[in-house]
Amino acid sequence: MKILIACYSWKGHTRTVAQALAKKLGASLVDIEPQGSTSPVSGGIKALLGLKGNIRSVGPDTKDFDHLVIATPVWSHNIPPYTRQYLSELSNSPGKKFSVLIEMGGSGAERVTAIIRKMMEAKGMEFVASAVTLEKEVDANQFDTKLTEFAEKIQS
Ligand SMILES: Cc1cc2nc3c(=O)[nH]c(=O)nc-3n(C[C@H](O)[C@H](O)[C@H](O)COP(=O)(O)O)c2cc1C
């Protein structure tokens, strides 16, 4: 099974977890990169309002993969505008599997997972698993057990 992890990260926590997951799964990892000037304040407001933000093309197309993992932080109890843009651009996805990896300070993961599931299931994709890591766990490098369980669900 070919697995692609698409990751948006502003401060690096989500990327740290996504990189560790890619290593466990032997998966490819791509960054969702904002285009143009960005700030967490305007990004946070856009997230709150459910708006999208411009991104660069992020490389591998999902047509080359069987399973897509979306790795994203929670912003304003919602999805960062760049993750939302990536999800809205997804094509070649019907019938493919997906999983969701959420990184956050402390609250909002359940809502964000539900929003992402709705967007991807609307594209005909099949949900497999989700996991949540906390900023403090990543700072303390204490997320391996969670990540191993998540990786096992993805591979089962
Ligand atoms: C604009 C903005 C809004 C945020 N909103 C939330 C939130 O609603 N809930 C939460 O738990 N954390 C929130 N956070 C914290 C991030 O989810 C947390 O710092 C995460 O570790 C950031 O991941 P990153 O280092 O990959 O950017 C917010 C951070 C930013 C910059």
C-alpha cells in the first residue's frame, strides 16, 4: 500500500509528528506550503470563518497513492486555511482511503476531525483512523505510543 502524508505546519510540531509517522509507515511526506504573505492572526481569522488560503502546488498527486493521511494543526477550533485549500483541491480521490492526524494546543481536535471527514467523504474517500497529539507532548517527545497505534490502524 502506498501512503502519502500531506502536512501543514506553522511552528513545526505537526511536521515533527508527520515525519515520525512517515518513518514508521515508509510513507511519502509532502508539505502544504502557503503562498504569499501569511500571519497567524489573519490565518486564525480565516480559519475561524472557514475560509481558504493560497498554497503552492504540493507535488505528488493522490492518484499515485492508496491512502492519504492529512496532518494539520487546529486553528481557531477549525482547519488552517491552507489545509482547507489543499482538501478542496483534492482530485482523483474516489475510493481511496484516508486518515487524519491532528496536532493542537488543547481543544478542537474532535470538531476538526469531523470537518475533515465530511470534506473527504464528500469526495468519495473512505475514513480509516484518526489520532490527536498535543503541543506539550511533541515538545516533550512523548507521542510515540499514540503514533504507533495510529500507524497500526493505517496498516491493518
Ligand atoms: C492561529 C492559531 C490558532 C490556534 N487555535 C487553536 C485552537 O483552537 N485549539 C488548540 O488546541 N490549539 C490552537 N492553536 C495551537 C496550535 O494548534 C498548536 O500550537 C500546534 O502545536 C501548532 O502546530 P504547528 O507547530 O505544526 O504549527 C492555534 C494556533 C494558532 C497559530
